[in-house]
Amino acid sequence: MKHSIIKRIVASLTLAFVATGPAHAEERAFLTSFDHALGTEVRTPQDYTPDFKTDFERTVANLAAGDKGRIGVAALDLSSGKEIAILGDQRFPMASTSKIAIAATFLEGVDQGRWSLTSEYPLMVPQRSQPFSSATAPVHKGSYLPASQLLNLMLTRSSNSATDALLAVVGGPDAVNAWAKRAGIGEFELTRDIATLVRDDGEFDPAAHIDHRDSATPRAMVQLLTGLYQGRWLSSESRNLLINTMEECRTGKRRIVADMPSSVTVAHKTGSLHNTSSDIGLLTTPDGRTIAVAIYVTGQGSRLNRERRIASIARAVYDGYTSKPASYWVNAKY
């Protein structure tokens, strides 16, 4: 049983298009460091021998090594359908990256005529309370703002009070989960409002513990980004509003955007909680290709180190996909 569990963990670690074959020393070191970080037994040669086919795969894998904390990566070139993933099916804390799904749930209601962007709703301002002292952290109503402004504050400045305002409008976490289910997005679960999530933050160390509450897999978040970009679930007006607002994101200057060429358009949303930092978004290249990417980093010793890791992984993903034309990935055989 223990051996089969380890096998499943290893499977989730592999790059999406990696086949078996002789292992390079650096690859084995990468996998061994992952074992130590997660507390599993050290992998023996017969357990798994990956063969990274390209420098692209090897570079991303090395940058996402888990010796100082779990790192999850998923990316998809929307022009070719070619995916790369490391721990892509493992759960990570969404933190504020969940706000994209909350925004999508609200905008679906706008499209259906249930509410409007001009309607005004109160900010949900957290009141002081002790961690875990109640199932839901107490909040009080603050200033009333138009939904369009709340949406902007939520996505560009990651305002928690604005997020909880719209979360209350749509019907709470269950409504967002229902939207994700209708959209066909699995491995996604929003459990608490942001006020409660922040108040009770730190219960577990995400570098060593997987908590399914308020979590998603990197692949699920890439699926979310892809569907929104392709206009599967929202009207063109709502889709454009959401993505254009994400392009104005003012948080996470040291994350995905840090090492991107100035010619790349980045629409993204960051997330931060105890010992975890994340950034997910859409990278649009000068020639019009779009790459969806989700990066979740835990541990690494400090927030600055986590942010540096996000920046380096994002740039490696971008360089890997753009080093060759899209037709290369379409025709590549793996």
C-alpha cells in the first residue's frame, strides 16, 4: 500500500509529457530532494527513472525542485495545447488566486441579469477576533461601492473587503464551488470567506501539509484561466472586463511580471498566505500567442525567495514555449 501511494505521488510530480527512460544525475537529485521535502522515503532506482526530453523540461523541473518546500507548476500553450506540469495534480492553498473564480461567478450573474456592475454593495470589513474563535470571522458593513469598483479593487489590489463583498452577493463559497463544478473544473474547493481565511491563517505549514480547504491544483487553475480566456463561460463583455482588469494587477511585482520581457502582456492574480506565495495568469506574446500558467510556491525560507522562484519559473516557461514557433509544439511527438 505504501509503495502504491509513493507511486501516485511520483506520477503527480512528472512533467506532463515525460516518458520513462535512463535518468540523468541531476534529475535523480531533483526527485530525491522532493522526497526529503515531503517526508516520503527516498526513492530507489527501480521506483522511477524519468527521461527529460528537452532542456525546457529540465530547466523548469530544476527551478521547481522541492528541497525547500513544495512547488506546483502548470502551464499550457493555448495555441498548440502543449502542457507542462510539476506537481500539477497536487493541492496548494489558493490564497487570493481564488478571487478570479469569485469574479467569474459574479460576472456570470451579471450576464444572467441577476445583478449589475452599477449596483452598490458594502465592503465587508473584518472585526477583531481571536483565531479559530468562531466558524466565520465577524465583519461589519463598510462603505457602499459599485460592483465594478469592488471587482477592480479585488483583482488589481487584492482587496479582501471588496472580495468578501462580492462573495456575499453571489451566495458565499458554496456558490463559487457550484460555478466551478458547472464549468467542469475539478480539484477546486473554496471553503471560507477571505476574512476567516486570513484570521485563521497559519494552522498548517503548506510546505509539509496538504490542506484541501481553500485549495486547488495548478492544473485546475490553468483550466480556469484557459476557459475564461476562450470565452467558454462568460459573455464577451464580461470576459474582456475580467481579463483587462487582471492586466492592471498592481500586486506581485516581483513574481510573474518581474522577469518578463516588456513586450509580453501579463494578466494575472497573486496570492499570499503563511509560508506560501502564488501567481497565476495569462502571458500574451508579441506574436499573439497566449500561455496560461499557474505557479504555487511554499517554503523557500522567505517570501522574497518564493517570489524569486515564481519569477524564474515563469520566465523559464515563457522562454521554453517561445524559443520555437507554435508549429514545433503542434508537430512534436512525445
